[in-house]
Amino acid sequence: MNVLIVGAGPAGSTAAYYLARAGISVTVLEKTSFPREKVCGDGLTPRAVREIQKLGLPHAEDEGWRRNKGLRLIAGGRTIELPWPEVADFPTYGLIRTRLGFDEELALHAQSAGAVVLERHSVTEALRDDAGRVIGARAALLDESGRKTGETRDFHADVVLAADGNSTRTAVSLGMHKRDDRPLGVAVRTYFTSPRHDDDWMEGWLELPGKSGKPLPGYGWVFGVGDGTSNVGLGILNSSKEFGKLDYKQVLREWTAGMPSEWGFTPENQVGEIRGAALPMGFNRTPHYSPGLMLLGDAGGMVSPFNGEGISYAMESARFAAEFLVDASVRSRSARWTADDADAHLSRYADYVRDQWGSHFTLGRVFAALIGKPPS
């Protein structure tokens, strides 16, 4: 069996590691080159840390991984600190690690297991055979500046894993568009040099006071990165009446303008531009398996509507997919194993993902609707 993975983010590199370690031929196509930025809060809950531990990925504090004790929630003028609970199979700490470093380390970890990672390969479409089965992907080659060279390459595989995020050209090229009846979030963030860079808590703001005292829409976070900077950002759901009508970057500026000056969240301390991204939630793109294609992480809308957490679900979905693929690879050695048998087996991945998170995401959709449009 050979597997093609589109995207070398947390989902793609996690799947690549497990597959390569099992002896399966795996190639990963990444449209950019490392190191590269991704819009994210950089916070890793114990759920995500568990996946990092399962991978055997080193995450020492002196290597840029900032440990934290739990959540600090701020709302209504009150602050409460909630230590991470002691739950079986979960560590009792979270981590802060910028995606600039995290994604590259994951990709290198996959390479160390035997995966081939090709950078500057921007997938434009999936390839199908006459029966409609996905058999690979076409990639446009990019130069060092990120521009298309005009050259394309076709890659063929027994199974393709779409781990190419919210925009997932792989799935969209097959007519698999996101569902409008599922929650969608938008988040913006930037970094500031700040004395709060070594905070031991992941801080969440359930209300955003502006400089004038007038509340702003959305929720916010302040995560100390430990390198002299803090990641400060906010998100808003499409269930909110303000969704799509605001300059979210300006909302972030107004929120930070109202913070104590000693925190350092001022324009002169800002490091880099304010950047934004969509958060695809609640299984907003399905099916998660179709003949020859599996959707992982954001490509399958696997972000929690409750808290916007996506990395842990991306990595878990990758582990689940790898387990089904490894099992299928073993079974395929039987002469009686057919392509239909493989599809029937791999389609259980979609059922398994739904069984794992379906109830949680369904409740999350109700939660998102209520906080966006509270009953009068």
C-alpha cells in the first residue's frame, strides 16, 4: 500500500509518522516551506499533549515548549483559575508552542520515521479514475518565493488523505463543499512583547471590554509563549449577529487598547501583523471517507464549537485514519481481499470519528447557536 497525504500540518504529519513507522510508503505534499506561520492561539490542551506523547515527540521546556497549569477565565469582572483536571490517559499539563516551530518539528518527526515530505507542492485537485475513485492528486510546483513555476506533477496512491485545512482544495475539487448549517468561526491573532510572556495559565476572556468600557463581540485569549512574547487573539462565531460585518483586526486593536499598559499590548510592542483564519467546526464537511479519500482535521470540519480547539482533534483523526489504513494494509495481503473490501473497511473510519465526537459536536452546535443568539 502507498498513501499520499496533502498537507504537513498536525493532521498530515501525525498520520505520516504512524504510517511510515508501520512500513507503509507515504508521501506528504506541503504547499509552503518550513518554517512557516499558521494562524493559531498556539495553545495545546492536555488532549493535544496526549497525542504528542503518543507520537513520542520531544517537548522539553528548554526547547521552546511552555508548560501551563490550566485555564484562567475572565468574565463579568471576575477571574477564576481552573487547573487541568486529573483524567485517566491525559497529562495534567498543557503546552504553548508556536505553529512556526510545532509544525516543522512534527514534519521532521514524520521524516525520521521514513515519510517523504515534499515542500512547495501546492495541490490543486484530486485525481480520479473512470469509476470516480480517488487515485492521487495534482500539485503545482512553487519557487522559493511561493510563486507557481508553471510546472505540475501528478502523484498516484492507493489512498489519499486530505489534511489541507479549511480551504482543502483536494476535497473542494471533488465537489465536497462545507455545510452552511454547521458553525464556523473566524479568529485573528498577533504577538506582543510582554512581561506576561511566562504566564503559567492559558487565559480566556469570555467578554471583551473595549477601551471605552463598551463590550466588544467575540471571545479572546492571552497565551504566554515564554520567549518574551504573548499570543493575543480573539474569535467570533457565525451565529453572532456581528459575524461578517466587522473588521476583526480592528476589534482586536480596540480590545488590547483597553488593557493595562504595563502588560505591553501596545502598537509599539506588536510583533508581526495581525493575521486571521477560519475555524471549520462541527463536521462541516462530509463524507469523511469516499472511495480512495479520507478527510482529516480541519478539512473535515473537526474543530470543537465549544472552545475552538482543533489541533487535538486533527491529530486524533490522523491517528484513527492511520490505524484503519495499517489494518487494511495487513488484510490486503490476503488474495481474497478486494478493492471493495478495502473501501468497506476504510469507510468505518467515518463511522468511528462520528462515534467518537458526534455527540460532542452536536451539543457544540446548540451551544454555538445559543451564545450567538441568546434567548430574549
